[in-house]
Amino acid sequence: MNEVTIIGLGPMGQAMAKTYLNNGYKVSLWNRTKSKADNLVKEGCFYDRSITEVIKRSQLILVSLTNYDVFWSILENLKTDLNGKVIVNLSSGTPQEAREVSQWIIQQGGSFLSAGIMVPPSLVGKDDPNSYTFYSGPKKLFEQYQADLAVLTTTDYKGEDVGLAMLYYQAMLNILYTSMTGVIQSYALLKAGKINAIDFEPYTHEFLKFLPTLIQQANIAAEIDTKNYDGSQQNLKMMLAGAKHVTETAKEANIDFSVPKSIEALFQNTVNDGFGGNSTASIFETLYANGD
């Protein structure tokens, strides 16, 4: 029987445990709050209050915690080495944090893969084309355990640099957070105008379906890679004028306008740097001004 240990039983950890259990795995659990393991134990999982004992039970150990600080607080004081253990960390963090943890685990005799799971708990273990997880670290190690990891979601291996999974993960979260914030900001604007968010929702859905077409037509990725920001169809000065109107409308509505104001400021700074006649993609030059 295949075995796996899961450390951390938030919604994601619980979803992973249930998925492995349903796929015939012997599942061992650890969580600081034992009550979160109770139902899983009734279903057939093993739980021990000692994280050291739980780690001894499986070669493959999946960690699902809030962040790397919690990871360190739990694992740094282990009373056992990690010889032969494979730690797959699905906790959120930065690329550098993943590299530092990897070095420590290797020093303890273990191996490490970093992972960024791109689905909510409800889609773990489901056959869904949008369900996938980024992985990075030693390729041979990933290939050895890919079948086990694919029980959760489709696997997307990004490379030997253990920080790459977190880089892709945080880039995707940046798109998520800014997009969701933009939608909610618009709903706040509408509510100030006595319009229910639910009445505007169909427009939101239709626009978000159209957005990939706009991005593709704007040729944003290619323009950034070539630094050729074609403003012949729509330039940043025009976009800045529109951004100012969004900010002013939010002010008139007496709602928080920090989100549109930050976009306006970004556009203005880029125009001030001489890109007013270029495309919107030229804001990359401001964003990346201190990049490597």
C-alpha cells in the first residue's frame, strides 16, 4: 500500500488527506489542533500528537501550512533526522524561502520539492482541466513521485531551481488578487449608485471571458520581451485619462479610491518617464525599473 504523511490540516490539508485516502493510500496526519484530524481518523487515517513519530511513518511527506514561518516553527525542532524523507511543501512563501528550506532539509538528510497548488480545496482530486500544481526541485525526484502527486492535481514541473514553483505561484496569485480586487472595487462603485452587485455580475462574467482576447490583441507579453511598445492603436496618455476618470468617479461616490489611484499613479509615472506615446505594456518599464 502506498503511504503518505500530511502535516497541516487546514481546508487544503484535509482535502489532500481525503483524496489520498479515497485512492487507497495509508495516510498519516499531524496538526497542532488534534480536533481537525478527528473525522479523518474515523475514516481511516492515522494521527499522532508527536510530529516526529508521524514523520517516521512515511517516506513522502506533504506539508500544507499557512506560510514558511509556521513551517520553521514546527519542523525546525524535530527530534529525528530526515534521512530518506521527501518533503513536498505546498505552503505559500517566496522563492528564496523555498531555497532556504531546501538547503536545511538537505542538511538533515532529506530531499525537497517546492509546490504551489493552484486550486481551492474543493477541486483537489477532481478531474478538472483547471486543477494543477506547480512543482520545482530535482527533476529525478519529481519524476519518482509524480504519480503520487498527480493524485491531487495535474502536475506542472517548472525546473531544477527549487524557487521556481513559488515564483510561478506568486505570479498567478498576483493576477488573482488584482483581478478580484478590481471586480470588488467596481461592485463598491455600483453599490454607491444603488445598483446591486448581482445585477452587474453578468457584465463582469462576459467581460472576463473577453479579457484574454484583449490581452492577446494587445500583444503584451511579446511587447515586454522585445521592449517594443506599439502605441499606434492606443497609447498610455489615453489610458491615463481613463484611469483618472475612474479615480474621480470613486471619489464622487465617496468610496475608497486607493486602488484606482494606485493605477493612475503608475500610469502617470510611466508617462513622466517618456512613455506617453507607447502602449499600456510600457508600464512594465516602471514596474521593472529596479529589476535584475
